[in-house]
Amino acid sequence: MTRLVSGLLAALCLILAACTPPAADGPLPTAITDLDAAATAIVLTENAPPQPYRERISLPSFEDGLEFTEGWHYTVSAEFTGTYTGTSRSITSSTTAEVAYHQRTTSRRIELRAEGPLFTPGEPVVTEAVRLGQDIYVSSANTCRRADDPESASIVEAGIGQIIGGVREAVPTGVRGTINGEPVYRYAFLQDALLLSSIQPRDGGRVSLMSQELWFSADKGGLIRLYLTFDVDNVSLFGSQLPVTGQVIFRYDLFDLGQDPNISIPFGC
């Protein structure tokens, strides 16, 4: 298991021990099937992104590139609706992370909310982790502590890379727009190019990408919006012991690029 995945699982384990995501704008289109042909056609149009993003982008973690921007915050969520595999027992679970970053001070904050039986047997729970310089603070279950252990460090680094993952290659589709105040270009990819962190098929399991929407800022060199929908059959979700079958929806939106998110010590620390 990679360090990125370990970070999210550590945060969820902390929650077990112890924000509303934006709505999708209607049905999302499926991936194009001939990426090379699409890339060749799009670079000849006036909507082609500038170099070095003109032909394709690669984001092994969807957070790649954001570390070079002065400040930002984003919301990323995962929602599952379905059943435990092989049963009629329905299950609904979700997790949402609010992540903020300030480059000059290297400060970072994550507030992770989890609810549903995949994550917690009771009421929704919230964990907050903050890094200010070399100091890390973790707040959960009405307690707050200053921490220097590797687990706490991995929690504060959690985010879209752990909840969703990344993509090896995506190509421009010839569509541009403005999202969350940023000029953006739309890209598309094949399912095989995805590097999923939180969905692991069991024996005979299946993961099918049903819709996608990826918008990238060439000016800032980072991902602005990502919406994905998967149908899954017999998979582990976020390391769940019991396999599940149903639908997984991921949503991510980045806001306030270049602004100081005013990260501070959690209340009570």
C-alpha cells in the first residue's frame, strides 16, 4: 500500500477510534475512445491548451502541481450507494475532505468527515489535522493534541491523492471554459489510465467508469474540477473488509487559487 493510501486509511482509522460537496451539473459524458486521434485533432484548433499541456497531461496524483501555487483550498468527496456483495443488505457511506494549503509557510489543513458503516458504526465523525511549519496538530472526538508521529504526518498530507488517486495520461477535448473563477481546459482519459487509490477489486470484481469530467488550469498547472462515476461489483472500498457492489461517485473542486487560506491551530489545542 502506498504512503498516499496509508495517509487516508490512517485518518479513517483515527475516526473509527474515537461540507456538502458541489452537485454535478447533470449527466457526465463518457471517455472518448481514441485518445491519439483526439489529441491530433484538438491541437489544430483555437481551443487547444498552451504548451506544455497542449498534447496531454499526466497527474500521478491529482494534487500534483498545486504545491507551486501560493495558496488554495479544495473539497473532495466519495459517496457509495449499494449493497454488501452477495447480500440484499443496503449500504450508504461517504467521506468528504476539506483541504487548504499555503506555500510560503508550508502550512496545510485537512478536515475529514466520514459517515456510514464503511467508516463508522455510529454518528458522523470529524477529524482535523493542521501542519504549521514543523508542528502538527490533530483534533478528533473533542480532543486535540500536538503530534510528531508518522501517522499524524500522513493524516495531514491526505487529500485527493488518497481519496481518488491520479491519471497517467489525459488529452484535451477542445473545450474550454471558466470554473471556480479560473480559465480551464477540458481533458478526457481512458479508464486504464486511472490510478485509483481507494477501489480494489476482489477476485472476479469489476470496476466500470461510467462518466468523467476533468478540467485543468494551464495558467496554474493544476486540476480545478474532477467528477467521476463508477459502477463497482465485488470490490473493497477504502480497505473495507467486506466487499461491496453498487455505485461510487467522486467529486472534487478547487477554489481561491493564489489566496492565503489563513490556516491556524485547531480550536482547543
